[in-house]
Amino acid sequence: MAAIDYDSKIPNNVDLGNDRRLQRALEAWQPNFIDWWMEMGPEGFQQDDVYLRTAVSVDRDGWAVFGHVKMPDYRWGIFLTPLEDDRKVNFGDHMGDPAWQNVPGEYRNVLRRIIVTQGDTEPASVEQQRMLGHCAPSLYDLRNLFQVNVEEGRHLWAMVYLLHRYFGRDGREEAEALLARRSGDQDSPRILGAFNEPIDNWLDFFCFTTFTDRDGKYQLRALAESGFDPLARTCTFMLTEEAHHMFVGQTGVQRILTKTAEIMKSGDPKKQGAIPIDMIQKHINLWYSLSLDLFGGEDSSNAATFFGAGIKGRDREHRLDEHTALDQYYAMPKPGADGKVAVEDVPLRRAMNEVLRDAYVEDCEKVVKSWNRALEGAGCDLRLTLPSRRFHRQQGLYEGLNYDPDGNWMTAEQWAARRDEWLPSKADRDYVRSLMTKAVTEPGQFADWIDPPARGINGQPLEFEYVKFCRHGA
Amino acid sequence: MQIESFESHPDRYQHWKLTVDGDIATLVMDVQEGDGTEKPYILKLNSYDIFVDIELADAVERLRWEHPQVRTVVVTSGKDRIFCAGANIPMLASSDHAFKVNFCKFTNETRLAIEDASATAAQGYLCAANGVASGGGYELALACDEIVLVDDRSSAVSLPEVPLLGVLPGTGGLTRVVDKRKVRRDLADYFSSLAEGVRGQRAVDYKLVDATYKLSKFEGKVAERARAMADARLGKPDAAPVEWAPVPVEVGADGGRRYTHLDLRVDRGARTAEITITLPDDAGPTDAAAAQAQGVSWWPLATFRALNDALLHLRFNIREVGTLVMRVKGDPQVALAADAVLAGDAWFTTEARHYIRRVLKKVDVSSKTFIALAEQGSAFAGTFFELALAADRFFMLDDAEGDGVHVAPSPLNGGAYAMGNGLTRLQTRFLDDEAAVNAVLERAGELLETQKANDLGLVTFAPDDIDWDDEVRLAIEERASLSPDALTGMEANLRFAGPETLETKIFGRLSAWQNWIFQRPNAVGPEGALKAFGGPTQPVYAWERT
């Protein structure tokens, strides 16, 4: 077998060149990943040169190196934030013990499940978004889409690294399975519901990157506290990349809002090819509620186990004063049979999913506030809101119950009758799709339903050729 | 309570007297009420504790090796009007749960050893109950081939545990009454709830005893029956006896034990222990006579005697260790060469095989997880391959690029070492799949590489050298983190697939129920029957039944 120069092919700071276990695992997995990328990655753009940032090290200068690259040649790397001397488990029952550099046998299965669940979301979103390039509103946006896609691919690598390095044969099998499941597939769907919803228009994409990637941010933050040190360090580095994805989403929605507000000054936005504010609100309702589900059950024994074991902490656990979460309670609203909600004290550890969801909700409220400021600045009187967290839930305490966006309970019939007021209807989706029939590929040009961004990527002008098409090239 | 030693010798017996006269031996139980050490109980009425049973176990084993010509062993009492009152109740009441469980297991193994001596060494046991045989005393009688009871109008056999103590006769009594002596179940039910028991002709009619004799004729009739039993058991061994010498061992400060061919290392922090058997470089004797000349020092026998001793110490004295990692190191050909000697039908090697079979059964009923590891230089071969088959999981290194790691079946894996369920470990592993069993046995004498062994279904996991350390570490750590109670129950269920026997019923059904009852307030609560026994108040029960 020809020796492979792993370190140059796969940028890393995990000593891949000297790790036989990793090399052996990657020898089998890496070609399958490329096959998966060609089959399920962005459709139709694999030969084009895209202005992408690549992480080649974890230094200030190395984590974001820009240049034009064909996506299949992207150097998916493996990076962990550097080892911290004497790091301790900083919460739960093992608090004060040295952080684990290897998987403790008793937590092997729960850790593997957490890593697989997180890892499964990464390729899933690439699959969901694979057709979007064909209706991109600009080269700038097309490039951002691909940047998000390759980094989700890298995040898959990060999780696969953990599986390969620390979980032996089971880990390799799980890593294979990550490439075998398919978003929306009937027989072999992705693990979490929100990752099986198709994303076939850019409003969905921007909402997804705002709300669903923001769930990812909080999951990563909770795991960045983990007593299993390699997981903590992996997630810490992933967070630096995740920020850009949320930037793409938040500014994307905002650019649509300001465009719509501008057009509304001269009449009905729908007649002029813009997306009405209420339609945007419905998309927010959809993706926010789907993303809330990703945090898991409000009152959860799994959550208590993960916290007690020191595997998954709270958002920025290290900044809190108390880290056992024992003898404390969370005042949790719980619905009864008639949908009425009564507050019940739940042991704090069991409420950890809800604690994380609280931090997420607060963050989302800031996003909506900034969008409303943008609307105000654009002279529009309409305002956006987040729906109640009881609305449209398919997970946890509110699953199977019906609440309107204000949190009022109603019967299934009442809810069904008004569904299209709150969530994108077929007509809404058809309308949004009708605006996005083909890609805008001229440098510096933007579709009619969205404003240009305030500035380009990495200091480049808006007219920059973010994607160079090589349709007739070699 | 720590047990210093599980060995004894007739010269040191405090509670028994062993005499041998030609082909008839007599074991007289005469329990000393106190042995001079501080104990919270007095062994009244020939009641017994673990130390009494250690001596009995020694006698039963020793008779096979040192007195192979014996064909009848008469078990009787040195006390007046009392044969044996069973396990000492204040001893049980003052013991913690784990000790009670270990005590019952040990005494059960001793009773089964009596039956095994009868079945495989032609040494019949005749119980001469010259007085009351109650509870464990009657259970000891039940382990014998024949029971004769003195008819003095007061001596009875009884199982008073249920009515008096609120527990079960836990040494096989209930099982043997119906399964072995074929007492009708309704009569057995009546008998087992009758504190004073049954005596005289009724005991014979119920089949609880074989005969009953007036006091004046008792001794003569016992002698007659002993003679008849001996005459009916033919086949005197062709070899001189073998001294059942003590097992040489060095004991470490941490409880570790170093034997001639076996090393037990204990890691209490990790709740694990490693048992490593190291085969000699040379297989040694090539025939039974040469092997017998070495006696208990013959290495296969010495190794399993060491394993037996190590297991007892692990059970009683190293309780917090729940996971045992088993390795056999050496040349598989050495093990196969020893098997060629072991397989012969000479008396000595036959006895050695039976002994090894009994020790392997101790592995099966030990409440510890066994993980067998075959790495470079491993020698799970023939008789020693049984240890891999007895393990709950067997990891074998897939060393395709190195010299290879091997296991090797031998003909002895095909029948010499039956489990308690009456099947071999291969038959139990491949239940009702004769083809799979034969596929292994057809390769007897071959060294099977990991992939081959894996294909034959002999290996749980076969990691390669890159994965090995982590896979094994994770498996052991994970195992050591699970509930020890749940594991004990799980293993006991999974290890004994296949048919029920008297033995599996005793270790499964009887012991499991007994261990449950031992935890219940109706037995061990402040007002429970075991605590109230002998006191001024009646037990108070919670009446719920499910």
C-alpha cells in the first residue's frame, strides 16, 4: 500500500501521521466520505472554484485561510483546541477529577450516542441543502452556502475523529452509518426530525442557519464543558466555525426584511416579487419550533444522567457558581390533559434540557429584536415575534397538544383550521419557490427579493468572483 | 469475616473424625460448640458453620485421593440422640447477606461433591442418622445415597425452615426430596411445613428415609448395609493413593495470591482481578503412571487446585472485586500434550479430570464476571480452552500480521467437563446445534487462528492489535460499572442454557429464592422469623403475596 501523506492531505493537530489507529480507520472512511460528498453534497457545483476558508491550524492565523478551491479538494481537517494542563471535570458527580483523556468504560455507550446524534446532524444539513445552489440569489450567497456545507462536512469529520479514535470497532461502524443514513429517506432517515425536512428555498436556508444552527451552538457549548476532554476540545473549536453559519442566516433574513420593507413603501410586496413579512413570520414559526424540539424532553432522565456523569454541562457552565445541580429545582410549566399549564418543581438535573433551551430562547429573542430594529430602520411598522415555545412541538411535554403561537391551547380541529395562518402553507411555499427559479451568477448582482449585504467576505468587494464557474474546464 | 484458609486435614479436624477400615470409611460428626475463637454463636446440637463444612469438604475430597479403595462412607454423629441440627441459626442471623449466600454456595458444593464421589469414584455414602436430622442435617443426609434413621420413638427427619425460621432449606433439601428421593409433592409439602418432622415407619412410607431400625439393632444394621453397599460397588483402583497435600501459595498484602502455575492479582480500586495461568515450558509426564508419581504437583492438577483456592478467596474474601480477567499463557501444544495424558482411563488421570470438572463448575456458579483474553502467547487449549468457554466474554486478538494467536480444542472438550446442566460447554454454547459443536471437535488438536475460531463461533470479539487495548479496557471498565446484583442475575441466567438438572435447580431456583427470602423483612427484619428465632417473641409477617 502506498504511504499516504496524511498530515498534508488532512490538516490536523491530532498527530495523525503517527496514529495507526486513525490512519487505518480513515483509509476506509475517507474514500466513502468523498463518495458521499459527490453523491449528496452540493449538486452541480463540484468542479467550480469557490472562495472558501479552510482551517489549517487552530492558531489565530491558521483557522481561517481563504482561497479559491474546488469543493471535493477541500482539505477537511481535524482540529481540537489545544490541551489545557490539569483540566478537571467541572460539574456533576465527578467534579474535581482529572478530565478524561480516554472514554471511561461506564460512559462508553452514552458518550457514543451523544457523539453520533451530534455527528448525524452535520451531513444531514448538507443533504437537505444540496439543490439550493441552483437558485442562489448571488455569488456571495452561493459561496456562503458552500462554506456552510464544507464546514458541516468538517464537523462530521470532527465527530468521526472522536468515534475512530476513542470507540474502536463500534466507533468505525457508527462512522460508516453516519454516511449511510440520508435526510428524508424513508428507510434510513437522519436521527433528528428537523434534519429530515427538505430545504429547497433560501428563506428556509436562512431560517435554518439562524435557528437550527443556533441549536447546534448551544449543544456544542454544553458539550464543550464535557469531562471527556477530547469532546470538549473538539466542540470548542467547532463553535468558532458555527458563528459564521448563524451570521449567514441572521443577515440573510435581515436582507430579505429590508428589501421587503423597501418595496412595501410602494405597494404590495407580493406583486413586486418580494417576500411579505407575514410569510417570513411563518417561516420563523416553523424553524424555531422545529429547532426547539432538538433540545429533547423538558423533564428528562437522560439529561440528568448526562449532567451527573459530567458528560454534558450547561451553557458556559464554567461561569456558573454551583456545579452539582443537586438539591435544586426548576419551576417547570407542565401541561395537563386539558392543555392547561401548571408549574411543577422538577429536580434541576432532570431539567437540564430546558435550562439549555432557556439560554437558546433568550439568544433567539435577541436575533428577533435586531430584525425588528432593521424593520424600524427601513421604515416598516410591522414587527416579528417568536412564537410560544408550546407552539407546534413534536417532542417533549407539548407533543400531541395544540397551542397557537401565543401559547393558547386549542383542539386539534381548531388548530388544523388555522394552521396556514401560522406556518407556511403550500401556496406560501409555492410563492417563495417561484421567486427562486434560477441562480444569479453575475458577480455583484443580487436577486430582486433580497438586499446586498453590508460588506463582502474577508474584505473582498461585493463584485468579487466568489465562485468561478468551470463548466467547460478540465 | 475473612476466611484464612479453605484447606484442612484430618489431623486438624475439630468437628469430624475420619476412620478408614478397608473399603469402608466412617465420618463422625462431633461438632465442638466453641473452637476457642471469638464468635457470636455456639455450635450446639451438631449444628454447623463454614469451618465445619470446610472440614467435611476436605474429607470428601481426600477420601477420593488418599483412600481410593473406599466404597462406602458412613456418615454419622458422635452425639447422643442428635445427628445434625443443620446450619447454626445464630450464625446465619449474625452474618451479612453476602456471607450467607457464600456459605450456602459452599455447603451446596460440598453436598454435590458427595454425590459426585458416589457417581464418579464409586464411593457410596450411607447416612446413619442416629438421632434427629433437622434442616441442614437432613439435607446432609439427602446428599447421601442411602439414609437410615434410628427408630427410638423420638428421632425424626425434618425440614423446619419454613415453619420455624421463615426461610428455605437452602442446601438442596426441597429439590432432593422431590427430585432425588421422589417423595410425592403433596407429602413433601406437608413434610416441609411440619416443624417436628416425620419419624419411624411414616418416614419410610413417605420415602424420606430408606429404613428405620430400633436403637438396639441400629449399629449392626448400619454395618450390614455399609458392607452391602461396598460389595455392590466394584472396581478397585489399580494405583496407589495420592497424598492430598496443601496447595502451595504466597499471599500478597493486597489479597493477591501467587501459586505455582497461577497468579491472582487484585485491583480493588478498579474492582477487577486478573487470573493468569502460566503453563510450564515442557508438558512433563507422558503417561498416567509418571503423572501420578508427581501426585498433586502434576501441573494440570496443581493448576486447577490453585484455581479452586483462588475462586474461594475471591468469593469470600475479595467481594468488592466483580470482574475477573482470565489469561492462559504458554504453548498450546503443552496443554494438548497434557490432555493426551489426562484423556487416559487410568485411575489417577480419571480422578484429575473429575476434579478439574468440579473446579470448572465452580467458575460457572461464581457470582463474578469472567472475561477471558487471548493475546500473543496465549494457550487456551484443550482443558484450558474450557476456561475461555466458561467465560462470559472471550476476546481474542486478531494478530494477522504477527505470529498469530491460537486456541486449540481437544477431545476433552467433547465430554470430559460437563456443566451442571449435564451438557458440555460447547453443547451449551451451541445449544441444539450439533453441527456447530462437531465443527469444533473435528478440529481437535489443531491450532485455530483468530479468524478461524471466530468463524466457528468461539470468540465474542476479535479486535486487532490497534483496537485491542482500548476495546478490552472499555469492556472491563464498563462491566465493572454495572450493578453487581443485576450482573449476578444476568450471568446466572445466560450461563445455563439447556436442560434443568438437580444441580441447576439447586443453584438456580432454590438459591435464587433463598437469597430473595434472605433479604426480606419477614426473615431478616427486626421482627422477622430468623431474628425472632430462639427469642421471647413470635415473628411478625407482612402478609402480602403476589
